[in-house]
Amino acid sequence: MLFGGGLIAVLGSEHIGYGGAGPLGCITAAFVSCYFWTKQGWEIKDVSEHLLQQVAQLILVVVVVVVVVVVVVVVVVVVVVVVVFVFVVVVVVVTGNESVMYNFGNLMH
């Protein structure tokens, strides 16, 4: 009932040209409903602390995942650069042709 009334308030207020009245009506309806539900004996649980802990844990997990991904990417890039460098050095040593190093440098640019 609360959802339906809120939907009608939002869409109806936009239809008649008062776009801000619908959201304000939804907020007002929620507070009035909460007030009368508590007067009827319904217990309102404070979940804000539990929700805050869950959000903090989620943020920590996201930060850890981002750091791990960045570290893995950096390690992979470093390994690729080292492998390519070693390959070029081996080719220069085996062939004795230093122009390979020059040609490889041109390929990188």
C-alpha cells in the first residue's frame, strides 16, 4: 500500500507539473506510517549499526581486491618486460648482431 501510494504520488505529481511534490509525499508517507505503526505496537529495530558494519566490510573487500589486481598487473608487466629484455640479450649474444637491439627498439616505438 505504501509503495503503491508512493508510485502514484511520484507519477501523479509529475503529470500535473509538480515534480518535487511526489518524492516529498513519499518521504512524508513513510514517516507518518512509521509513527502510526509504532503507536500500534510495532517494534522498530535499529539496523543502522549492523548496516554500517556491512558497508565497511564491503568497502574493505573492494579495496583489497583493487590492490591485489593492481599488484598482479604490475607484476605481470614487470615479468613481461624482463622476459623480453632477456630474449633480446640472448638473441644478441647468440647471433652477435647488435642491430637486433636497434631493430627491436624501433618495434617498441
